[in-house]
Amino acid sequence: MKYQHIYKLSFILLALFFMGCDKELTEANKNPNGIDPTEADPNLFLPSIMQGTARRYTFRGYGHFGGVMQHMQEDGWFGGYNNYQWTPENWNHWFAYLRNNEFVLEKAQNRGFTFLEGITTTMKALAFGTMTDLWGDIPYNEALKARDESEILFPTYDSQDVVYKGVLEQLNYASGLFALGDNTGSPGGADLYFQGDISKWQPFSNSLILRYAMRVSEKMPDLARQNIESVYQSGIYIKDHTEDVQRPFYNSDPWPTAESQSSTGSGFLRRKPCQTLVDVLYENQDPRGPVWFAPVHCRWVEDYTLDKPKDEFIRKNGELTNKVSLLHKEYVAEIAAGHVFTRHYNPDLLGEKLDTNVYVGVPPHMLEPSIHNENPTPGQIVQNQHVSQMAPMFAARTHDMLQSRVITATEIHFILAEAALKGWNVGNAEDHYKEGIRQSLAMWGVGEHFDSYIEQPNVKFNGTLEQIMEQKWIAGFTHALESWYDYRRTGYPVLETGRAALQSAVPVRILYGENELQFNEEKIREALERLESTPYSEAQGKNSQWAKPWLIQGTGKPW
């Protein structure tokens, strides 16, 4: 569809519009043959907002936060991914989406386009909610006012409680607009999420209410309970994985670790499963494991008859070769042809036990992760034959299972399970827990294994928050942002740090960017003062990834 290909162009067009100088200069340089953005169809700008928002979730959730939450680790160029070596980050992307969105929202309000107003109000709430999730206090009430009558160029930072309350108010307002059923000004195909189907937007906005209400449940329990019970009793929220809000990838807009993204395929090769997740999947006989991860190319075999610590060369179908290793693509071809590769070692002579499993991950925060499990070819871009790679689909440009997931039925059912555990009127915790698992398995194409998986000793419902959050963490694979947010407020799952971690605690916020520190110094200083210093943040000062924002101050979580 044409809207799938114009979002980048529309983003650039509107960004240029907002970067314009004063009115006189704009009029003097107006192209009589061009498109005046003030007169343009506002629907033209929706694709860039929706696609951009979805992509940011994936870039974060499959990116650094996949490492933070120990779903994955990298064994090359790994400092930021594995070890919390974060630097200040600007929020240009999010405010670009917000400015574009504000333009469309104003047009919708001026023209009486109720449906479009609901869409843009939802997207606005989602963007502000994500920003406060990431950074803490942010400009909210005075944001986006540089070009209106107030001309606020240096906005005040609102505290997180103000922002979260505002986000919930916006989402409730949007839900009310969708409930009217008025699809006047429907965006049609410009609506990349639902193709102009108004019936799907209220479940989306209500599901976001569930997300943000649970986010503040420790600090504002009454507000959280009211919102969650109201949405649950309405019955209008995302219930099935076929209703997930997501966007596919394309050959022209590929998955982040597609091998074609670099000449060496290093983005794919250096990303590995984390041993933390592998251990849980293995212990629970989780059917998602083989979907996400590939068996090791060359498996270690314990051999106490070996007269040396380990084989120097690999064995092909049991016979020694004269090769230390093969290239990744060579292994793939040979294994596809039915060949089996091993190396033998003698634990007594080597003095340690190696991992002989079919699926092997990289432990978190290793000093030199590329040498793990006696890799004979360590380095930045050379694969480790004794550690699992990601499954082949993660090297593809596009795949049905590879989606930018904004919110899922799985997340919603786990939220309701947690709410039920609190004693709120949202049904039975075990039912929601099971449904969260069921939807995740179905999403990854292994739904037929639900009955056997749910009976695993560690999976069978035991009525604890820790179990709910562990299963939600597993289900958060490839979209780990929500796993990080959950960890901050609950402390689950319990994560241990390794030797190379910058601090022995998981970070709890993104650092404010240099742009704000330089150009809005007075206002950001107020926000920094509201952050809570911790033993882990003292060396950096307040703008630290270990300084606690309002959301977790006084909770004792996650550490």
C-alpha cells in the first residue's frame, strides 16, 4: 500500500515545516507550485508517526534493553549493550513524532474529525508515556508550545506523577471519542495499525490505560485500581494475539539484525542468547526456545579417555578434521546437509566443565564474551561455534514473526493477572496468567504446546507475583522495554550482574541528553534535583542511569 512507503517522506516534510523560521521568511520563500503543509491533508503525516513509534519500540526492546534484561548479550562492541555503559541521549525522535502528531491533532479538532482526534490523542499519550518511562521528569504541560501564542521555548519539566496522570486522562478521553463510533474523517489506509477500523482503536487506547495504570500502581494505587477495573469491566481491550498492535518489516525497511545490513553480517553474528534466559527456557522445556535460538554449530562432548585437555580441531560426523572451525554460513550449509560437528574434551585434564548442551548462551556482563565456552576464534565479528546464534529468521530482512510490537494481548493478560493478585475486581489471577502464556505461545507459532508447558513444575500457577513477572519477562522477548519497566517497579525477575557491569545493579532510567543540558539548563536543573541519588549514582551525579525517578522513589525497588 502506498502509505507503507511514504512515512519517511512525510516525516521529513513536516519536520522541515516545523524547522521554518519566521512568518515573513516562510512567505518570502513559499513555492507556489509546492504543497503548503498548513493546507495539506493531515492524514499524510500519520504513517510517519505510527511507523516511527512502532520502530522505536523495537530498536529499544530488541536493542540495548534486550541486553539489560538478559534476554540477549553481544560478544562484539558490547559495552553499551551488555554492561550499562550508557551516555546521554536526546529525545529528538519522540518530539519529532509529537510535533507531527500535534499538527494532525489540531487539524482534526478544527475540522471536527472525531475519529482522527482520538487517534492522535492516543498517539500523543503513548509518546509522552514512553518518554517519562525512559527519562523520568519531562516537559509536558509546556511542551509543543514554541509555535503557538505562548511561544514557550524553554519548557518546564513536569514531575512524573503529573505526566502519568495526564497520559491516563488523555487515553480515557480518546477512548470516549472512539466509543462514539463517529468515523468522520477516517484516515483509511494512512492508519497503519488498523487501516481506519474505528472498532479496533478503543481496545488499543483501553489497553494502554491498563499499561500505564499498572505502571503507577505502587505510587498511586487508587488511581490505578479505578482505571484497571473500569477497563476490565468494559470488556473492551486487546484479548487475542491476532489483535496485537504491531508493524511488519519490509525489504526496504528490514529487521535490525538482518545480515544484509552489513557486509559481514556482524549485527546478527555478535548478538547471542543470554544464558540467564536460556537456563529458564531449558529448565521449563519452553517450546519458544528453538524458535528464538539455534543449536550450537559444534557441540562439546565430555571424553575422559582423551589424552589431552581438548581437541584442537573439530570432528565431522565423529571423525577428526584439520579445521579449527568453519565460517557461519559453511556450518549452516553443512548442518543442513545432515552433518554433525563436535569437539571432545577431558574435564579432568582441562580443569573445568564446559557447556555441552545443544543450546548455549553467553553469561551476562562477561569481560571477554567472545571467548565463552572455549571459542577457538574469538573476536569482534567471528562467530562462536560453541554458543548458540539467534534463530535464522533474525538474520532475515522480513519474517512473519518479526514485528514492531507496540502492545500485545500477552502483556494485557499478565497485567490483569497482577491486578487480580492485588485483590482488584478483574477476574481470576490464574486464568489471566494462563491466558498470557497461551497468547505468547500462539504468537510464536507453538500454541499446540500450551497444555504440556503449563504443567511444568515452575510454570504451573503458584499464586506469586514473582512467577507472573518471570513469565511476563520471558514473553517480552524482542520487546524488552516493558520487561525493564516491570523490573524497576517489582524487582522481578531477579537478575544478577557479572564482573564487567559498570555497577552491580540494573539501571533505572535513561540519561538526559546534551541538547537539554546545554539549552534548557535552568529547567532541567529542577528536574535533576528531583531525582533520588543512590549509592550507584554518586560517581556520576544526578544525571545517572542509577538515579531513581519519582516512579520508584520510596518503593525499595528494584534494589
